[in-house]
Amino acid sequence: MQWIQVPSQSNVNNLNNLTCEASRHFRNKKKKYLKAKIDELETNSKMKNITDLYRSLKLWHLVPLSSKP
């Protein structure tokens, strides 16, 4: 991690690239999770599985926003 402590232009660019890559990774992971969750809710709704539908919504509501992927 020595290269982070030396503020040269190439080191700053490397750090920015790493930050963008990490953000992209977690953004994609969150998008996949939310898509799966929406598909699950749609399936429960279409199959008239109201108990599971409301259980999923309730559990989703109880999870704090900061811990949702």
C-alpha cells in the first residue's frame, strides 16, 4: 500500500480506477439482488401466495437501508 501514500498522478489514477471498479462491482451485485427479489415478489403475487408475499415485504421492510445490497 506504499503507492497510496505517494501522491503522484499515476497513483491517484490507480486509486480512482480501483474505486470505480469496486463501485461498479457492488452496483451490479445490488442490481442482481434487487432483480431476484422483485422476481420473487412477482411470483408470489401471480401464484396468489399472499402469505409469502406479505412475509417477503415485511422482511424487506425490516432490513435497514444501509445493509441492503
